[in-house]
Amino acid sequence: MSLVNFAAREITCKLVYYGPGRSGKTTNLQYIHDRVPEARRGRMVSLATKTDRTLFFDFLPLDLGAISGFTTRFQLYTVPGQVYYNATRRLVLQGADGVVFVVDSQARRFDDNVESLQNLQENLLDQGVDIRQLPVILQYNKQDLPRDLVLSPAELDDALNFRDVPSFGADALTGRGVFETLKALSSRVLHRLTDSGVSG
């Protein structure tokens, strides 16, 4: 749920990067953080755990224009990938305005992607949120790996993209598809905000 600060004329939106462990959620945020001008980004905060290679969560405010005279600020978060951190996943997901679901394109990780996508839907339902009403983007990461190891974006769309949401092939290490994914989600979130008349 977007936070509207009328005194500061600022709207803060929360975008969450979700997906199985080691799919590239943290790599996405690190790539974005490294390339956004320092004056336009906040400090990245990371909480690491002994057993999860990904960061526990990241926080990154991004200024991305204005709506009806209100400055928009985006906070980017990742959830931990490992299943036993589900309570933390739910906590980070709370109040999300949009979700990037980061798919590990490796064929051997297909079941992990399905399990994590189901987990996302369950955690949203627990919070009274219908995933069909939330802006979601699918990112098919690790498309740089050899063809015989990964499923193509078309194959992944057929298998995972039941709602026909925007999807992007990506390689988060080099940045291919990273900003395209972020721009697509932020645009959908801003469109939804404009439609709902948040700044009214």
C-alpha cells in the first residue's frame, strides 16, 4: 500500500523482488543500486544469514518522477529465497505495491520456480491480496547460460505466465533486462496509483 505524505508531497511505493533462492533477486538490486546516481538513491541495507547466500533483504529508495505534483519514491526489497524464511518473506511482502518474480531459467530449477510462485500467491492471499489485482512482472534470469541448460522465455511464458503479464529475458550479472523489468513494474504501479486517485 503506497504511503502518501501530503506535507512533503511525496508518494512512497514498495516493490518486492520475489523468487527461489539464488535466482538473481539480490543481483538485480545490486546492479540497479550501482548504476543509479548517488544523489538519487538511498543506502542499501543488507541483512545476511549464515545459511542463505542471498541477502536477507535490501532497501533502496529510487526517485522516479512525479504524479499530480507528488514526488514518487520507490523502495526496492528482496525476500530471502530459502523456504524456511517464509515468515520473513511474508513480512517483506506486506504492503507491496508491485512484485518482480525472478525466475531461475535453468531447466533443473523449474520445480523451484513453480514452488516459489505458488508460495507468493499463498502469502499474498494470507494478507488478503489477490495476485490478479497486483502489478506483477516476470523476469527470466540467467538467459546468458548455454541454451542446453536453460528454458527459453517462450517456454517459460507457456509454463508460468498464466496471467499473461509482461515478462523479460534477463542476465542480472550484466544488467540485460534489469532496468527494463524495473521500468515495466514501476510504470504499472504508477498507472494504478493514477487510476486510483491517490494524490486526490
